[in-house]
Amino acid sequence: MKGSFNYFIDINSTMKTKGTIKSIQSSMVEIEFLDGQPAVHDMVVMEKDPAIQIEILQGAGKNTCYGLVYEGYEKISRGDIVISTGHAVEIPVGVELLGNVIDIFGNTMGGKKIETAEKLPLFRPSPSLEETIVPTKILETGIKAIDFFTPLLEGGKLGLFGGAGVGKTILLTEIIHNVVVLSGKKSTSVFTGVGERAREGQELYQSLKDSNVLGNVALLFGQMGESPAVRFRAALAGVTIAEYLRDMQKKNILFFIDNIFRYAQAGYELSTLMKAIPSEGGYQPTLMAEMADLHERLVSTKNGMMTTIETVFVPSDDLTDQAVQAIYPYLDSTIVLSRSVFQEGRFPALDILSSTSTGLIHTIAGEFHEQTVRKAQNVLKKALALDRIVFLVGESELSQEDRIIYKRAKLIKNYMTQPFFVSEGQTGRKGVYIPLVDTVKDVASILEGACDEYDHTLFAQQGTISSIKNLKKL
């Protein structure tokens, strides 16, 4: 077995509740208990092989329940005996996990078990309203488009929405680089990979190691190719580790998860195996509750701040997908990555008018920042309405006032692109970190007409306006 939770039980004990496997559906088994059932989320093990562990998921009928097999379901047969451990699902937690890449069992990449001083149950209540702290401060990322239009709040939640191949993971990796590596602070971070490629995890691990910040980061993966049970529980395992560091160690936590949609997808796979009647959108009927249980634990408390950044895969670029919509209510900032913007060659490919942040109020962002954003959004909205006219008859047919608006919109959109540190090897451009104060000042100057005489293409993939070389008037 690649990994397992350490439950020490006497399998010969007659005091333990025993059950019998009645049916097997991949990672889901149906178990019959004639002498009382274990509680939901309790762990049971196979009598013939205690390394095969099964989580009690829900009732399936009289004296029967569904069990979630983490690994080794191919070794299970009908009629096999299972024995209750008497414990809920627990995972190892502690500062010992920092600097390591682990699975949900606490094993490192090399298969070595990390011994920690404590374990915590995977399912825990969320903090009470009295304990929760509302985020009121912007956390800079050095990425112009994010900091200006959709600022991340320290202690808040940011979602990166996008379909396949529009740059979600690379944008998340750049945020990690800028916030964790460049900040110079000893930030404590937890990265949880759910259903993504092992290659991306390896690249992130190497990047953190080369930057000498790996010792402050715990990485947990339930990667693509793992059973749906492992992928489904990886998200909660990462949350539990982050909670321990926040509540027990009193640390401020940066929590990253890639990809939260895969959490919903794994739940859908398991729900299908349990023959549950799907909801209207085709997903599991428990989807909304599962998203609520996870996100309501990702909050800042009096013990420490927890800032969450998560990627959200959007199937078929459909933002109305039920799993995508289930995530929206829990986010303070939402970044929508657009395929059409990506195809235009602008990166990061933000759909500026579809992205939002609750931090864009004067009490958090400041009055100058807020007013500058509103003016920029107004220009972009007017330019969007002019796009069809320009497409049909050309920009020269616009009125003088409309030409100015259209030109400034192009300047703003190109200015919001920038080269990334994590893609220097692919693009050949050196990455840049832009302070928020410089971004706000530059956009204000564009809105005031200071750049009207410059070619908008000169602003693409650059830093601040003052750093652009060969800035010549038209």
C-alpha cells in the first residue's frame, strides 16, 4: 500500500464492531453491520488486511452503509469482514509537515511517514461568527491587473476562474512567487493540489526549493490519477493542516488550492457510485453543502489570518455551470480569465469587466484607487459598446470623443499585461513586480490623456509607464 492512516487496533478483539462487504463499486463499497453501525466518517479496516481503510460515508439502507475506500479496493471481495477502529478519519498535522510534499496519509514523496506530535479529525466545525475576523486590508501581489481591478484581501478568498489552457495555474504560481518568495516575509503557506498534474506539483516544489522558502511551505497532493476518494478528501486534508497552523501555532496562513473544481468533480464520481439522484445540473445533491463545509472553515480568526487563493476550472468556459456557481458566494475577489482575451495575446488574460472584488471600497482601497478603477471600468464599458462599430466600419469613423475613449481603453488593456517571473524560461522576458501605488498612478495618467499620443502596442508586456523604453509619440 502506498499510504495509510495509522490506526492501531486489535483485529482479533471481540469488542470491535464488525461488518460484511455486500457489494463493491470501485472506490465505493456497501457494508452490512448487524450489531450496530459505526458513526458517519468513522474509519473501518479490512480484517484480512488492516492497511485497506474505509471511511463510513452514509447510510444505504437497513443495517447497511456506504464506505469510501481510499486505496486497495481491487483487493476487496464480497463477504470480506471489516472492523471498526472506533475513530473518525484523522490526519497528521504539525510544523513537521513544513518543507515536505505529502499525500493525505502524511507520507512524503519518497514514501517515508512523517511522525507528527498531533493528529486532527478531517471533519471539524467551522469557527463561530464571534471568532471570525472580516478582512480589511489589501494584500499586494505585484500583478497589475489583480491589484488594481480585483485586489486580494489579506485574510480573504480569491478565486481564479477559467477554462482549460487560459493560464490559471501559471497565474496562481506567479502569485505564490510574488507573495511568498519576493515578500521577504517568513510567510507560512499550505498548498493543496486536488486532481491536477504531478508535473505541475514538481515544478512548484523545485521553484520553492530554489528560492529557499520551501521550509515555510507544506505541500499536499491528491493528484490526477488517484482514486476519487483520495482526490475528494485531499481538499479537506489541506484545510485541516492550515487550521492547525492558524489555531495551534498562531500563524498567519496563505492557503492555495489547485483546483477546487476537481473537488466537486470527485464528489460527483462518488455520488454516482452510490446511485444518488443527481441535482438539476447533474452534480451530486450534496454539492452546495460540501462547498459550504469547506469554505466556511477557510476564514481568519483571532488566532491568525488565513488568506485563500484557489483556481476554479470552468468546463466548456461556462460560468453558469452548477459547480462553478457553488463556489462564487464564498469569495471576496473573483478573477475571470477569458479565452478571447488570451487569443488576443494579452496575458494575464483577465476579463476585467467580469472580475470583481469587495476590496474596491474607499475604506479598504482608498478613495483615489476606488475612483480610478470606476473611471477605468467606465471607459472599458464604453469601448466595448464601440467594438461592433469599429469592426464594421473602422476606428476612423468614430467621433473624436469616441476615438479618444477607444484609444484609452486599448492603452489600459495593454498596460494590464506584464511578463511573469515563473514564465521567464518560456517567454524570454524578465518578470516584473509592480507596486500597487505605481499601477494606480499610471492608470490615472492614461485616463487623464497623458498617453493619448503613444502607440498602445508599446504598453504590452511592460512594467510601469516610466520603465517603457522607446516610448515615442505617434
